[in-house]
Amino acid sequence: MNYQITSDNISLSPSMKALALDKLQKLDRVLSDIPEDSRSARVVLNKGSGDEDTFEVKIHLNAKGKEYFSDDTDYTLETAIVRTIEELVRMIKKDKKY
């Protein structure tokens, strides 16, 4: 899958990108029946707004013309990524049932 990993308000370290790519493999497994060139994801990793030290993760997924979007905010980047991906997986699995 083609991934675009960006941020609007923080400088992304190689370890942050590696963490995101590692967790995004779950989406690859769920979408394995869709050709590689028919799926892409834009991942935005940001610091949360306000005074709190939080991270906000947004993922916009395009799979064979169908679009999915999810976002989450948490105190750890990993948890925010995992929750966002889990929500996308639920959406994809629900679509595949019908």
C-alpha cells in the first residue's frame, strides 16, 4: 500500500514514521484482497491542540475507490495510532459483510 505520512505541527522522527508503518501493516492484512496499486493512505500525526501533551492521528484511506476516515487523540502516539487503525479495520470488515 502507498502511505503518505505527514505532520502539520511537529517534526516527524524516523522512529515515529517506523512506528506508524509497523502499525499500518494491520490494514495491509485486512485489505490483502485488493490490489496493491488500488489502495493508499494519508496519515497525519500531530500534537494535540490545547495545553495538554497529546497526539492526534488522522488516517484517510482509499481502497479501490472507497474512502474511509478515522481519527483519535491520546497521550501516547502509539495508542492514538492503534485506536485509529482499529476503527478503520472495523469499518472495512463491516463493509465486507454486505
